Amino acid sequence: MPTTEVTSQARSAREVLAQSRNLLDPALRAAVDTLPDSMRLIAGYHFGWWDEHGRPVGADSGKAIRPALVFTAAEAVGGAPRAALPAAVAMELVHNFTLLHDDVMDGDRTRRHRPTAWSVFGLGQAILAGDALLTLAYDVLAASGHGDALRGARVMSTAVLAVQDGQAADLAFERRADVGLAECVRMAEGKTGALLGCSTAMGAMFGGGDPAQIDHLRGFGERLGLAFQLVDDLLGIWGDPSVTGKPVYSDLDSRKKSLPVVAALVSDTAAGRDLAAIYHRAASLSAADLVRAAELVDRAGGRAWSQTQADDLLDQALHHLHAAAPAPRAATELAALARLATRRDH
């Protein structure tokens, strides 16, 4: 397997994210700069690089956890992070393609403490910018000249289709009153688990890992992704707006059938039935209704179930990680990233 010079001291998760961002950003900006001007403006605004007029700003660009997983997975199999740079750029582009489209479909007006791209530039323009990022992701892989570029593109295509299938299910749930917990979990596996699994698999692939390592690191990412979604759903109800960048109770206000909510709705408890009555009400929910709905999700067991599931999934992810026989420092750092991603205050 390829080797890379590394220090023996494992970095903290925050250090991994910061150093991954430093490696990623120049290549990501160079890729976005190749877009037509109309798409480039919207993409750069969405990434937090400039305002709607193209003037430089220092807005939040997100944690870039997927590229960090790509780089660290490459190290886990003995590869150099820079060898996986095209895969990391591609994964960040694909992730942000999904965010641009999600904001349109969900009608969200705020992301990362700023107005969403569609609310600034319009629905059609934001959709086209998302499409441009997806196209660009494949172009980055194709132009890399890496021996695994074609295989990586196919792995990424499989993940993107899983995300789209998951998003389609999520949208369909909005029109249904009878969403089951198992199908809600499958939806989350597609929407979130697929891309994190793709990130770790691509990192292992571009780092020169063997098939067993690639499969186990994909399993690590997929289990982590589902745990991450559970945490995100909890934050969508009880998260601090100063941390999440979204209004308090935002998921309840939009009647989103997130995992904690569905767990509460199918609990066959008085609290679950009361929650259903609120959720199926035609009128808009008041501030008092939202507080009450959050209390009912908690009382019906949705909050505790989600917490327990996230903890169990983290354990499963770490089992896959260790089964991949990773390099010790990278294993410690991947575990640290997993724990950071599943913290309740991130």
C-alpha cells in the first residue's frame, strides 16, 4: 500500500477539520472558478466566500466533515491525503449540491446564519447552481487522472441516487399521516448515510486501500451518517439557533417527519396521539403549539429513542473502523471525527 509521512501524535477532531479545510479550500475554489459567471456567483455565495454582489466576506462555510473523512480514510489505509484531494473536492461539491436543492424543496430561508441562496437569487437560479456543482464534481474526478477516478465516479453516482431516493421519500412523507419508523430510517440512510459512506469509501479507494478496507470504511461512514442524521433531527427540534443557524423548533414548525417525531407518532402513547393531533392540524402552529409539540415528542419517547439509536450506531461505526485494520493515528482521528459529529452541541 502507499505510505505517507505522518507524526505519531493524533490530532483532535477540530485540528483534523481545520487542516482538512486548509488542504481542501484552494482546490475547491479553483474548481468553482471554472463555472460560468452566473453559477459561480451563486455557488460562492452559498459557500460563504462572498455576498450576493460578489464582494468577499468571511461567512461560515460549514465544517466540511465529508472532505475530512475522505482525507483521513486515505491515511487510514496508508495513503497520502493529497492523493485523495480530487475525491474530497468532489464530495464537498456533491454535498453542497444537495444543500442547495434541499433548501429549495424545504423552503428554508436560513442556512449557516445567512439567507439561503434561493431566497436571494430565486428558485430557478439556485436549482441550476446546485446542478452545476453536481456536474463539476464529476468533472473534478475525470480531470484528476487518478487510476480510480472512473470507479470513484460510479461509487459517487450510486450515493447520489441514494440521496435523491431518500429525499423523494422525505418529500412524500410530508403528504402522509402513516409514516412508519423503519421506512423513516431507510430514508435517512439514503439522505445522509450514503454520502458519508461514499466519503470514507472514496478516501480509502484513492488512498490505495484493499477491497475489505474500502468496504469496512464505507460501513463506518454509513453508520456514522445515520447517527449524524439522528443528531441533526434532535437539533432540528431542541438545537440552539446560534449553533444550528436555524430558528428554534424549525422542524416542528414545518411539520417535518423527522426520526424523533416519527418515533413519537408510532409510540402508541397518549403523548404520541396528542402530537399527531397537533401535526395534522390544518392551521399554522403558534409558538405555544411548537413548545407543546416538542414536549410531546420527548414524553412519547422520541428524544430518548433517537439518542439511544445514535449511540448504538456510533458503536457500530467504530466496529467497522477497527475491522478495516487502519493505521493507528488515522483510526484515532476518524473515531474523534465520529464523536464530534454525534455530539449534541455541535
